[in-house]
Amino acid sequence: VTGGTTGGGHQVHAAVAGFLGGWMVWGRYSKFNETLNLYLYGRVLYALAQTAQARGYLPKSETLPAGSGYRWWSAIVWMIVMYQFERGQKKHPIQSSLYSSMDYLYHKSDGVGFQAWGAKLG
């Protein structure tokens, strides 16, 4: 830590430190670590989509404030999660709380109607 903070060597050091920290600290399973890792995973995918757009791998759109990278990212995430959900928890496991919420929203609430749903709110 005696040099400046620019240059390729520091990026490699940061990547190695991130790997080791991820393995030794955040790699120990707990619900908190799972939640944190899922949050970071989403942020990493979003950043990769922005980078792909900036480098021309994804088309840019002048009419969208956030560009089309966000739309691509959102579409891909929802495509995957809906596919996994409809295939079933045992065939393509998704986080149990996500599966429960989606199961209620997409299957168990069919035909219940707003009145029954609103009554549960109090």
C-alpha cells in the first residue's frame, strides 16, 4: 500500500483480494451472506450490461434515458426467473422466498380478486 492507486497492478490486487474475501468470509453460507451475494451479483450483471453497451456489444438508444442496456438486463433477468419459476422449484431451484412470493402472485392468487386481497390488508 505504498504506491498510488492507479495502474493495472492494483486492479489485479483488488480482484485477488475480492476472490479471497469472497471465498473465506462471504463464502460461508448464511442467509445474510446469501442475500448480500445475490445483491452484488445483480449489481455486477448490471455493470456488465452497461459496459457491453458502452463497447458497442449492445445497441444504444437515444430515446431511453438509461439506454437500452438496462432494458436488455431487465428482460434477460425476468426471462430467466420466469422460466425457472415455471419449471418448478425442484427442477430449477430459485431462492425459496422468491419462489413462494411468485407462487402466490402467479398461481395461488388466480381468481381471488381485489376484494379478497384488499380484505387481507385490513
